[in-house]
Amino acid sequence: MATLSTSRFVKQLANWVTAITILINIYLYTYPSFNSERCSWATTEVKTGSLTNWESLVLQIPYFGDIFQQYFLDESKLEDNSDDIKILALGDPQINGNWPNTPYIKRLDNFGNDYYLGHIYRTMKRRLLPSHVAVMGDLFSSQWISDSEYYNRTRRYMTRLFPQPEQHTLDAMNFVDKHEDVDWRTFYGWMNGNLNDGSFLKEEEYAYYDIYDWTKPRIEGQPLFINITGNHDVGYGDTTYQHLARYRKLFGKDNYFIEYDNNTDHPWRIVVLNSLALDGPLLQPEFQTYTWQFVEMLSKQKYPGQTILMTHIPFYKREGLCIDGPFVEYFTEENALEDYRIGLLKSENHLQYETSQKVLNAVFQSGKPGIVLTGHDHEGCENFYSKDENNVWVADKSVKNKNFYIKEATVRAMMGDFDGHAGIMTGHLNKSTGLWEWNYSSCPFSVQHVWWVGHVGIALSILLQSIGFLI
Ligand SMILES: *[C@@H]1O[C@H](CO)[C@@H](O)[C@H](O)[C@H]1NC(C)=O
Ligand SMILES: *[C@@H]1O[C@H](CO)[C@@H](O)[C@H](O)[C@H]1NC(C)=O
Ligand SMILES: *[C@@H]1O[C@H](CO)[C@@H](O)[C@H](O)[C@H]1NC(C)=O
Ligand SMILES: *[C@@H]1O[C@H](CO)[C@@H](O)[C@H](O)[C@H]1NC(C)=O
Ligand SMILES: *[C@@H]1O[C@H](CO)[C@@H](O)[C@H](O)[C@H]1NC(C)=O
């Protein structure tokens, strides 16, 4: 008798666990549908008049309507938004590493976290088919790691978090496999040579045109992947040649621009800027000179089109507009682990006021609306910078000067503690004004524990079902 009821109990438990696991997994794979507005391109719209009564009824149902639209609705019934600029912006993944004394539970947590972040990327990529993906800096959680640890995290970044076709990561992976210290001396020579002969003031040093894939031939359906330097990737005032050399070796240039649609009446570009080297003081002031020469070059260009500026640190704004207010800190005798850092920039929440004015002036000269995507503050925030009567950029929650403004979207971190958000930026060409219109929304997921429960649930269900079957 006892065994009979035990077996009934196990079987029932197995069914319950299985049912709950299935529900959680459905949630995990369809979570954007719960926030379909915030988790879609701003221009995803059905054509008016194209729907049958039955279809419009289904589309109005929360969640199910979105699933229906994605998987069952005829594509011809949606407005064609294939010419839009579609950028998936991911904030501060900040992946941790394991040290010899890292407890096993923390190692497991790090392992799961990689796949949790990867799940967000895969889900959003499948749903949205972005033209560009930008990681807004702080790819890793600390700049003070050895080259070996840096390579190991790079591998995780490229295979678990943001898996790419082999062609995209082959060079990086081959380099990482060699596990040799990065050759920062050659980089040192290159940096100082260019500073001496004025190369950093020239456009050619930074220019790309109509890039949709970093490698050739272009792989259709794959977004262009853009990495941005964060303080945890290269450091603030403490950035060394080693830091910048290994970043550039594996993640691309720290400063550059890509121009698109150059010979149309609606040119636009992406500018990637290393904001860590703008304010100082820096251990290697050369990096500051170099980065300001990039800004100077941008300023001289007088670019006539519209710009998407991508950088890690948000621009200066008054207290109260975002969670992070103005803040800057320098290394002192008390907080510098090593003496050489004393006096250098330790951290800042925003770029300093003067810096912000200069950079915005250099990048956004055309007077046409632009957008800035940043990371760094983790909470996320949206503002507009308008030029006031004194020709000064002032941040606010709304547009104060319709003739001269830009938007700043500070992308909320994709970390589990911040609910695994993904930033969705749509650029849509308004045919009547000839201008790109920028929209931004932030798509929430949930804390990493839900992902864990979903996966542990699968293992548990299989185990319980097997036991239930055997006894
Ligand atoms: C990085 O990974 C390699 C290969 O798995 C390992 O030998 C090395 O110790 C790792 N580096 C660190 C700093 O843990
Ligand atoms: C940024 O990193 C991804 C891999 O995660 C890589 O495919 C891409 O080429 C990198 N970007 C540049 C400009 O190197
Ligand atoms: C347009 O692109 C070409 C390269 O395709 C470049 O040489 C030229 O400078 C660009 N023109 C403008 C106005 O940016
Ligand atoms: C284009 O811009 C005009 C003027 O701002 C506006 O009235 C119109 O709604 C816009 N069109 C679209 C399709 O957004
Ligand atoms: C997108 O932005 C434009 C202004 O740039 C605004 O008129 C429009 O309502 C926005 N669309 C959505 C869906 O938020």
C-alpha cells in the first residue's frame, strides 16, 4: 500500500513540476510578447484595412495578439519597415570571472549568467532582426584582470553571450587560443607615431562607409556588431597601453564613424566615441590627446546628415533627471591601491560640463535631430538636449527647442539585477520632411532566477518523470 501511494505521489509531483516548467519555459521564450509595445520596433504596424474582423479581434488580445502577429499573421499585412535603421542596444553586461578561491555556487552563477544574457540576445535577435547590435560598454566587470582572464571572458562574450557566425569571430578566437600577452609595444609605437605626424587629425583614421558586416562576404540576416569601450574594459584615468591594446585587438577601434547613404538626401552615420579618455587626468595623456583629435576632426567635418552617437558615459545633466546625478572622483592617497594613480580620474557619472558641450557641438552640427546612446548608469534614462538662447546644450525631459535638439537614451543594463532589459532604437525616414525620426524603448525581461527555475525545472521534470515511470 505504502509503495502504491508513494508512486502516486511521485507521479503527481512529476506532472505538477512538468506543467509549471512548461509554463515558465513558454514565458522565457515569448517574454517580449508580454510587453509587445516596448519590445518591438516603433514602426511595426499593421496596414489599416488589411485585416479581417477576426484578425483584428485576435490582435487586440494582450500577449496572444502579439504571438499571433509574429507567427501567424501574413507578412504582407504589416507595414514595410525594411528601410528603417534598427539598432538593438544592450547595456553593461559586466560579466564576472572565476578566481581560484571563487566558491562553486558563484561559479555556477557566473556560468548561468552567461546563458541568461545570451538568452536575451538570442530572443531579441530572433524577434527583431536588428540591422545593428551595440553593446554600450562594460562588457566585463573589471579592468584589472590579466590578459589570460581577458581572453577567457572574450571567448564567453563571443560564444555564450553574443554567439556569432564563425566568420565573424575567427580572428579573435584564434588570437585568444594562443593565449599570449597582448603586444602593447607595437600599439605604443603606432599611437605615438600617429600623434607625432598628425594622423589622428585625419578622417581616414576613423572612416568607414556603408558597413553592414565587418567581414566579407556579408552574411545576410546578421546584424553589424558594435562594441563600445566602458570604464571596466579599459579603465578611467588609469587606462594603460595594455588595456587599450587588448580591447582594440579583440573588440575593434575605440573611436570611429560609419557613414551611410552618403549620396542620398538623407545621409546618416554612427559615431563611436571612447568617452573614458575625454576627461582626465589620465595616466597616459596621449590617449586624451588622441581622443580629442578625433573630436576635433569630427568638428571640422561639418557633417550634413544625422548622427547616432554611441558612447559609454552619459552627457552632463543636472541632478534629478536620472538616478545618477553629476559626480566625479579622483584617486587619492586613501583610495589609490598604487601610488601612480593618485590624482587620476577615478570615476564619473557624467562627462564633465565643458566636455559635454564640446562633444555635442562637434558631433551634432547639422541642426537635424540626432540621438545619443549611452550606458554606464545601469538604471536607464531618457532625456533631450536642446540648444538654449545662449547656444548651450541643456538637458531636459522634453524638447525645449524644436529647431535644435537631440535625444539621449541611457540604456538600462541587461544584467539580471536590472531585469535583463534590451534597448530598441528605431530610425525611420519621414518622407515628407526628409529627416530620420528616432524612437527608443526598453524591453524588460526578468531577474535571472526565473531563467534558472526554467532550466532546473527541465532537469527536475525529467528526473521525476523517470522515477515515476520506474516505480
Ligand atoms: C583561461 O583559460 C585557460 C584555458 O581554459 C586556462 O588555462 C587559464 O588558466 C585561464 N585563465 C585564467 C586567468 O583563469
Ligand atoms: C565586437 O564583438 C563581436 C563579437 O562579440 C565581433 O563579432 C565584432 O567583430 C566586434 N566588433 C568589432 C568592430 O571588432
Ligand atoms: C561619402 O562617402 C565617400 C566614400 O564612399 C567619401 O569619400 C566621402 O567623403 C563621403 N562624403 C561625405 C559628404 O561625407
Ligand atoms: C512626418 O513629419 C510630419 C511633420 O513633422 C508629420 O506631420 C508626419 O506625421 C510625419 N509622418 C510620419 C509618417 O511620421
Ligand atoms: C517616434 O518619434 C516621433 C518623433 O521623433 C514621434 O512623433 C512618434 O510618435 C514616435 N513613435 C512612437 C511609436 O513612439
